[in-house]
Amino acid sequence: MRLRATPAELALLLTMSSFGLAASALVLYEFYTLHRLPPLCQYHPNSGGIQLNCYAVLTSPYSRVGPFSLDALAAAWFIANICLSLIVCLAPLTAARLALRALFAWRFMGIAVVPYLVYVELAVIRAICLYCTVMHAAIVVDFIVISYVLFSRRSRLRAVIMGPR
């Protein structure tokens, strides 16, 4: 199998998802497995303003969807994101075309959720989780990257997969 993307394009598609996956995996391991706050997180009883308080965010009723923590869902999202990116770069052309469109839709679903999550942290919980912020930033940058790859005339990867426009 031949790599369709340049190393720089592959790095662009994978880097932020890797950071997001690392952040979600660290929270899953530290908080949900070892039952302690991840490094650089603080716990302070609510003293009024918005504060850095991972404990408040991770224990809020908004931190779960049914039986799943948002961190577990984020890890699954980033893993799917990485898999789709690899398909775009390595699969036969027909599969790569489908995967590129699916990757855009997948990343769009991710970015659609971020404003709600930021609102909940800032306006409802009034606390910010450092690792959640890393995941939010990774999702936003991932969406910018896939938008560039799919819609920019300068995108070599788009030209290779979708053909010249």
C-alpha cells in the first residue's frame, strides 16, 4: 500500500486527533481508573467566578451521556477520526473518496458539539477542565484541517483523491 498523502499532510490529519486522544486517555486512566485528578488539575470548592477545576467538570451531571463518560466518547471519537484519516491516506481511491467525505461529516459532528460543551463549562458549571479544553481545541483544529483538505484549491491531497476542479 502506498501513502497517498505527503508526510506533512498525514501529520496535519493526525496530530490534533492524537493530542485529543492522549488528553481523553489520560483523564480516563487517572480519574476513572485511579480515582485521582489528572496532573495540572485543581480542586477548589466553588468560590464564585469561573475557575480551573477539573473535579467540578468531571463530576458534573453533564459529564456523562447515559452510562458513558464524555471522555470515553471523546476517546472513541478521536480513534474513529484517526482511522478515517488513515483510510483517506492509504486506501484505494474509491474508499479514500468515501472516507474523505465521511471524515468531513465526522469532524463536523465533533465541532457541532463543542459550543454546547464550552457553554456548559463556562455558564453552568462555571469551571474549566484543562484536558477538556485540549480536546475542544483539537476538535476545532481538526475541522479546520479537513475543511482545508476538502475545499482548498491548494490541497494536494484533495486533488489526488477527488481529482482537479
